Amino acid sequence: MILKGFTMLHRLINPWPWSLNHGYSQAALIPAGAQQLIVSGQTSVNAEGAPQHPRDMRAQIALSLDNLQTVLEVADMSMENVTRLGIFATDMDAVLANFDLIGMRFGPTDNTPPMTLLGVEHLALSPLMFEIEATAHACP
């Protein structure tokens, strides 16, 4: 069975339904001519780039998602436009325990973008424990 999900912006491809239970799709098919936005890793930093919320994974995830959403909005996009996520965390147990925050942001959009979650030893600045990068597309 091949399951396919559709948003107005891209088609989600899911040959197996199990990944949907975890909040992501296996692939996203982008229409020809779509505008692409590549978002660098967003972390728990304020507008001046200073790290926030040391040792608080939940607060770091929330602020990182806020920062991602801000970048998307400046590009006239939203979470619905995201077609790929890369997530990096220094503590896999802590990020998985707080993964509901990602579902809260993407659930209302019915978008389950393909994603990769990687455990890493360090991020760019030592207080940071979570980083999320994204690719987004919009139809002209």
C-alpha cells in the first residue's frame, strides 16, 4: 500500500504508514518551478545571537522553533511550506521527551515533512543542545 498525503504546496510520499505515527513522511515531492528557501540551523538564541535557556531542552526547542517560524515568515512562508527538517541534539533522551513541541507546530498544518534526527556531541556554542534546519518551498 502506498499512502500519499497532499498539502497545497507539495505531495508527501509514504510507502509505509509507520513514519506518520512518529510525525514525519518518507519524502516530499516538490512541483516544478517552486521557490525554495534553505534555512540554516536555528537554535535557542535571542535577536542578538546570545544563547538562551542553558540546560533546558524544552525551552531550547521552543525558542528554536520560534526562530525557524520567524525566518519562514520573513520569507512569506509558514510551517506548511517546510519540505525537509534536519534536527541535531546533544541529548537524544531529552529531545525525544519533548518532541511533542514539534508536533504542536506542524500538526495544525497537516504537514509531516521528511526529517532526520541526529545525536551530536556538541553544537556551535556549548550551552546549545538543540538545532533545527529546514528546507521550504512555495509555488509561484
